[in-house]
Amino acid sequence: MGEEGAHAEKFAPHREQTLANWKQVNDEDWDIIQRMQAGMQSPAYPDPLLSREMESNINAFQTLIRTHVGLPGPARTTLVS
């Protein structure tokens, strides 16, 4: 929708609803994400496992970022079936 969607008054209710939906989802996920991040700091936690079918794009993006910032090798995630 471009600039009109971003700024036109007639779309304000849609923007407000979208932001409210994002906030609700983020609020619902906040606690579990915080606990997951804390758990990932444990030496017992191996490299993250990602679904080969549903998350290979995340693995590819992480590898791209590593390459861009000069880190060697692929992402430290393992794709599983």
C-alpha cells in the first residue's frame, strides 16, 4: 500500500489493529522467549536445531550474515527432518 497505507487517515484503523495484534503476539511470547534465551546460555545446550522443512531459510540467512560480517563457516544451527 506504500505511503498511502503508511500515512493515510483512512487506513489508520487498520494500522492500529495490526499494531495491536503484533503487541498481543509479542506479549504472549515474551516469557517463553526469555526462558529459551536463558536456556541457550547453558553449556549443556547444543547448537540449535531447525526444521529442514520449515526453517531452512533461517539457516541460510544466518549463514549469509556470518559471511557478511567475516565469520568462517556456515550457521551454527543443525537442520533436522
